[in-house]
Amino acid sequence: MRGLKTIAVLMATAAALPAAAQDVVITNARVVIGDGSDPIDGGTVVIRGGRVVSAGRGGAVPAGARTIDAGGRWVTPGIVAGFTRMGVVEVDGVRDTDDSSAANSVFNAALDLAPAVNPKASPIAINRAEGITRAVVAPDARGSIFAGQGAVIDLGADMNAVTKPRAFQFMEWGETGAQRAGGSRAAAMAMLKNALFEAQAYRRNPSSFDDRGKDALLTRADAAALVPVLSGQMPLLVHVERASDILNLIELKREFAALKPVLVGATEGWTVAREIAAAGIPVIASALADLPISFEQLAATQSNIGRLRAAGVTVGIGSINDDEARQARLVKQYAGNLVALGKIPGAAGLSWGQAFAAISSLPAEAIGMGAEIGSLRPGRHGDVVIWDGDPLEIGSAATSVFVDGVEQPLVNRQTRLRDRYLDPKEGTLPKAYQY
């Protein structure tokens, strides 16, 4: 019995670990690097030890590598979902399955989302089958303007989902930030400055920091969590929509020069695009925010991303307040819409290469991980997708997905349900009882 138990434990442990990366060579491909450049026909992608060695025409083939003939099909880097809550929310209506926020906690900035990520959450497998290989996962602010520390995850079929824990701090600004701070934008600014001043005090002398527990505006743990934000070691992702709120953040950066803010949403960003570009602040924008659904989005237009890019802003696509716990896969469609938008007189869209970069390398660059993920440049993680058509066309599908050089299953709950009910005849047992 003891031996059987040992074998069971070893099997469970093996199942939890990621599969070993293969050396993979994909030939005869229409290669997309993901850096904004045009596709390369007749290209080759080489992955060795879970990393990209080369992509483009030519490339040395490692001995013994698995070779895949793409047959002229599109081969791209895996898509990076620029803003999600994937893996921390299963069912919105069931609070026990939602770890995105902690309204009753005394902690805010100190909350670390990484331990809450569930690699077996059903949206992960669904989005993996759609070519999403990495995702920026953010907490949701409830008790403060600060939501906590988000993570970057991979969507591989194993239990080691977190690529980078504590990858950024997330904060609400504008209307939502005003609500979280007590009811006005003035209160939000006072709360933000006070928090940064207290974090400065903690950084100077941690042992003398007066932690007043639940009665404090900033606990010791929250102050410690904001120190890397103050020093610029950790990006500060800020949900902000209104142009005047964006300008206030730019002004704040002049006072706290080391801050590395990243604007999320930024519906009215195009109206102050030159100021954003001059400040060197990247943006993770909502691609389809084209209606004035609130007073802070009166200048909404689908041309926002195109105009931001034309002004020199680094801008990728995210999906805040857009079913971001489940539907990151829609960023492919959004990017394709921006390509089509470029053909409309008076509108500002993106070229095909620019649009794909907006869902691959540019979100990665915005959060400081462009050297690791988001493109097929040498040294990046071996996240590669083979498609049966143009990946920005709504009818195209991923036929093979690799994460860190490991080919991934494309089966998920939706495909199993499809297969179960594709044949309406009952078997020995009713459909509901079949595995």
C-alpha cells in the first residue's frame, strides 16, 4: 500500500509540473515577428530549450529537433492579453470564486494576486485554444484607490501559471478612484500623495514607521509594497479615462520622477496624445471604446489607438471593463477592426503589423517585459502559434499552440460540450452522465 501511495504522489507531482520543452523548427511559414514589421513568407522559426533562437528566412536547425512544415500558414508569437482578470474569477455571481478584490481587507497595495491565480480556471484553457499564451492579470480596487500587485501569467496546461508575480501595482483613478477615495477627485489626489509620502517615510526608515493597523491610511505592508513603485522598479498601472485626469498624472510624475505609470483604458488619451508621448508613458488602451458611456469618456472614438500611435505613444490593447475575466480572446478581433479602420477616410487605424504588435510585443513592453515575451525575437519565451488563416480575421483558428516550447492541448470545456452534443443520439447512459 505504501508503494502504491508513493507512486500516486509521484504521478500527481508529475502532472503538476510543466512538460519538458522540445527543440522545435517550424518551416515554410508566413512568419510574424510581432514587432510591427510585415509578415515574412517562406520563413522558419527555431525554438531551443523553450526559447526562440531565430525567426525569419533561414536559421540553423538543431540536430534532432522536431520539424513542422507549416504549409505556408501564418506563424506568430503567442498573443499577450494586455489587461485581464483571468484565473482569479470563475463565476461573477458566485463571490467565493472571485479573488480579484478584497473589500473588507485592511490591506490594499500589499495584496499580492499571484497566489490567487487558478491555472485550472476554465477561461484559461478556452483562451489558450484561441492563441493567447500570456496575460497581464490585475486585481480590482475596492477599499482604496490601490488594488494591489498584479501578475503576468502563462496559459500553459500545468500548475505553474505565474510567469512574474508582483509585476506591477494597479490603481484606480478618475471616477472610480474618486469613489474609492471618499467621493471626489480631490480626495483621490490627496490619498495618492499621502500614500506616496508615507511610502517615502517607510523607505527612509522602515523600523520607525508607525503602523496603526486597521486605522491607518497606509499599513506597514502597504507602504512596503509601494516602495518599488516609488523607485521605478515596479510599473504603476493606472485605470484612467478622462483627458484632464491623464494630465494630472503626468504632472504627478514630475513631482515623483521615478514613477513608471502605465495608462489603462485612456479613452480620451488621443486628445492629449502629445503630452503622453512627451512624458514617455505607455498605454494599454481599450480598442472599442467608441461611445460616451460615462462623463469621463465623452471624447470616445475608435481612432484613439491609431491617433495615440501616430503621436509616438507606445500603445497596446487591453480589455478593462470588457468581460476581462473570460474574453481576452476578443483582442484578435479588436486588432483586426483597427486594420479595417485604417481604410475609412478620416479615421485613424493601424497597419496589419502594427495591429498584431498591439496584442503581442507592445503590451509586453508597456509592463517592462518586452525582452521576455510578446515577439519572436531571439531569446524570448518560445510562445508560438500556428493558424489556419489570418489570425486577425474572425474566422481563423489556432491549429497548434506552444508555450515555452511545449505544445499545448486545445481541448477545453467548450470543445468537450460541443463534441458531447454534436451527436444527439443517446448512448448507454444519457449525455449528462458521459465523461
